Amino acid sequence: MRIATLLALLVTLTAAAQERGVYVEDIDRTANACTNFFDYANGAWRKANPIPSSQTRWSRRWASGELAKDQLKVILEEISQRRDWPQGSVNQQIGDFYGSCMDVQRINALGIKPVQPLLDRIAGIDSRAELQTVLGELHELQVAVPFGITATPDTRNPSQVIAQVFATGLGLGDRDYYLKPDARFVEAREKYLEHVQKMFVLAGSSKAAAKRDADAVFDFETRLARWHLDNVQRRNPRMREHKHYLATLQAMTPHFDWKRYLAAANVTAEELNIDQPLFMQAVDREMATTPLSVWRTYLRWHTLRAVAPYLSDPFAEQDFEFYSRYLGGAKEMKPRWTRCVEFGDAFLGEALGQRYVERHFTAEAKTRMQEMVQNLLAAMGDTIRGLDWMGPQTKQQALEKLSTFNPKVGYPDKWTDYSSIPITRNDFVRNVINATKFSTADDRGQIGKPLDRGRWGMTPPTSNAYYSPLLNEIVFPAGILQPPAFDVNATDAVNYGAIGVVIGHEISHGFDDQGSQFDAQGRLRNWWTAEDLARFREKGQCVVDQFEGYFVEPGIHHNGKLVLGESIGDLAGAKIAYLGLQKAHQKRPGKTIDGFTPDQQFFIAWGQFRGDEIRPEAQRTMVQRGPHPTGKYRVIGPLSNMPEFAKAFGCAAGSEMVRANRCEVW
């Protein structure tokens, strides 16, 4: 017993000696934590690590995501060296897919030939009926224009999967780029027209014809844009819930034969959700009145746009010039191998993920992560029970919802079987097409069936996480469970300050302005009393007002309503992660490391994980389209509302990191 006790003590002491605190070298000692915590926590790292030319944002977190790609590269290069893997095996598929992608000489020699048959198919559209047929064929390839169809849980009965028709079809992505008079939107329209014209020239058009066709595309997309919901409206699930019987949809859009379309798509559906009915009515008018020549041009453009990253260098480079350089600010394309790793993850992600988790995700990491998740779920429960603004009836409903959360960590229990996809070493674009068709069929195959809760919406190597309100699940792929987000050798304070806030953030999404509209079963249903809902919205307005005041450059500030859900997530996530840390310290008391108390480690860890440098172009695009605030305000925003932060760093009232009008939702 004495020897066993001594050995256990030795293991404990060794583990304690190895515990990592915050990255002290990242801290800018010239900054004041109470004035600008963003610079204080990670300013030295950002000064020493400028954004790489191929990136639009950079931080330890983004560097970790790129490291995962380095790890995948090693795996793929090893596997692709062999050519005798059994046909249809994981190694054969991911090895040959990667090998075909890396065969730049062959890809460049082929040019546009791999998609010429599809372009010829579009050019041959000579009737409205044929137009509909080709639309269906493009949708199978996930060229979703001007609308698409996908499987989704029924918002009224999420245990069943239905078909959803969704609005899309804009090369600029967001209606504001087409309609608003601001100088940055006017410039974007000019650059977009130039880009479309250049792509048509690469595809064989004369400059005069390309200009004419680019104008036609833009005019057509502008008409569609007028009927799109704006980016704030799209965040409201009730504005996108329009369940219709097939006969009702047919009457709404009389110029489109839905029975024929669904039969060709191998979809059986008597009821469908139409996320934007007014948009679909506009599409129907275009089906009836827009000349076929314009439709052919529009479909040719979107086909080129969809396949450009996989074609020869001139197409891939022109695609990069507009979408990554102009809109994102990247200075150069990512290396070929990086893009091939990303393509492999996009099309065969769970096959590649199997090999990734075998090498880079341990059982110890999964166990510790699961413990953290349970601590944070418990902390959220304590928070709900302790709210002074929520009545008992709503609290009961909230706690019921919390009790049904389904956490997923690392990788799926059952892997997707890709063995039926023909993958060869000598035809990259055909591999992409085959994998896309498989993905489409796999998705559509869920329609009309009970919901499969074992499916994942991200691949295991992905450095990200998500919450699904319809499934009421929180998901943390292995790719994000690496330093600086998560480290089995780091203190609890550091892990709770980084991945812990991410866990809390995803839990909080179940109770943000969107998630709060779904109940414990994932149904879109109001479970709030009128009084509690009014108080909740009032608290949310505080967050809206806070972020409206955050400017990324003169004249451009965050849209508080657009980032409301993510900002509630960060605010509540930081709070419950801090409470979760207190639970962890009941088992493993924290200690001061490198002069920083456990509380200080917690907050610095969040600043070091979340804080990043971002290019001005990417920042503008993010503010316009994205529901997430920029990294700077994801650090400053939530912490400036927390008395625990002010106490940890001795910040006096009136400090910039101590908000006078403190926001607190959960």
C-alpha cells in the first residue's frame, strides 16, 4: 500500500510539474489589462507573428488549424505513395483523391475540358422544360442556383426529416452588395463584374461577349437579390419556416413542375419547407419571362464559379483573385498541398478523419473533454436556477431543455462509408464530381426518414464547434481539441478559459435569440412566459447596443442584431466556463503559475485563444455577412461585462474594460 501510494503521489507530482500555464511570451507587458485586454493578452504574439501571405486572419488558434493540415499532409503523403490499397478502402480513396489533386501537370493540361460536357449541356437548353431538367442536374452537383434543396429536421417534429427548398443564387452572397449605395458596395459590384468577365474569357468567350454576359448575370442576380431576406432577417427561424404541401408549392410557383423535379432528384415529399416563399415566387416569374439565353449565361457562370477551384491554374487563380484576395485580403494562394488537404477533408472528411484521430486524438483527451462538458452543463443549470429575472415556469422549461443536450466529442461513433464512390488517381475533377453526387444522394436519402442523431455536421479534423437547435446537440471535433484550445498538459484554468468558453458558448446557443425559440425536443415552439420573454429581449438589446458601438474602421461598425447570437454565446460562455472552473477546482485546486492566479490564467487563456489579427478586407466582409464579431471584440466584449474579470486584474470602475452599463443575459 505504501509503495502504491508513493507511486500515485509521484505521478501526481510529475503531472503537476508538467502543467502548462498561459503563454507568457504572448503577453504585451506594455499594455494595460484594464484598458485593452486584447493587446495585453496576445499583443506580443501578434507583433511577432504577422499574418502569412495566404491567410486572412492569424492567431495561435488559426495556426493550430493549419498545423492540423500539416498533420493530414503527412498522413496523405504516406498513404498516396502506395497504389495497391484495396479498391474502395479508406486508404485507396483518400490516397488516390489526394494524388489526383496533386497532379497539377495533368490538371493544367486538361484546362476546362473536365467540365465542358456540362457547359455544353447548359448551352443546349432550348425550352423551359429543358431548363428545369438542367437545373435539377446542377443541383445534384450542388451548383445550387437560383435555389437548392436539402434535408432538414422538421421544425415542428424534428424527429422526422423533410425537404427544405432554400434561397441562394447570388455570386456576391449577400443582397446588400447588389442594392446598397455605399462606396464599398459600389466598388464590390465593379470588381465582381470584372471577375465574371475574366472567367468567361478563360472559358473561351471573346472580351466583348464576356462583358455582355457578365452584365446579364449581374442584372439577373440583382433582380433575385431584391427578394432575398437580409442577413438579420435570415437569423430569425420563424421567418424561414414555411411548411407547404406539394400542391400548395405548385400553386405558388406554377411555372415549375415540382413532381417532375422531385422524381428526378429521387425525393419523395408531400410536405416541404420553403425558407423564402417570396423569393421562390420571384424565381417562378423569372422561369416564365426571362429569355433562355439569359438563363444559359447565368447557369454557365455559376457552374464555372463552382468548379473553378478544382480546374487548371488560370481558373483557380482568378477565383482566388476575387473571393480571397479582393474580399478576404489574402496576398497569395495557399500551397497546392494545403488546398488538396482541404479538398480531401471537404469531400471525404470522415474517411480522412479516421486516420487523423488514430494519430492525433487520445482517449485521455476525450475523457477530460467530456468531464469539462459535464461541468459546464452543470454550471449552466446552476445559472438558470439562480436567475432573478426568470420565473419558475420558464426555468422549468429551460432546465428540461438543458437536460436533453447531446454532447459529441472528437469523432462519430459510426463513420460514413464512402466505398461506393469511384475515386481514381488520374481524374481529379471527376473525383470531385463523384464525391459531390454521393454527398447529394446521402443528404437527400435522409428525407422522409426518422432523424439519424448519429450524423455529424463537421468532419473530425475541423478546428471548430457547433450547436444544432433542431437536434439540441453540441459538437466538438477532434481538430479543435488541440493547443491553444485544449491541452491535457495545461492547467484547468487555461483549458476552461479556452475550450471551456467554447463549450459554454455552444451550450449558450441553445438559449440565445435563435436557440431560445426551440424547445427540449428541438421543436420551433415558444416555451417562455410573455413576461420572461420580454425581459430576455431587453437583456439582448443591451448586447445589441454594446456591439453597435464597436467600429472596425471609421464608418463601419458591427451590426448588433447580426452578431447577437454569437455575442450572447460568448458572454454566457465565459460566465459558465468560469463557474465550471470553480467546480473543477473543487477536485483539483488551482495554483498560481508564472505569477498569474488561476482566475487571471482563465481570462488570459480566452484572450490568447480568441484574439487574432485580421486583414481589413476580411474584416469588412465579416462585419457585413458574418454572425460572429471580429476577434478583438470577442475578447473585449464579454470580459468587460464580468465583475470577475475586473476583480482578477484589479480594474477600477471607469476603466475601459469595465462597462458601466453591464450586460448580463445568462
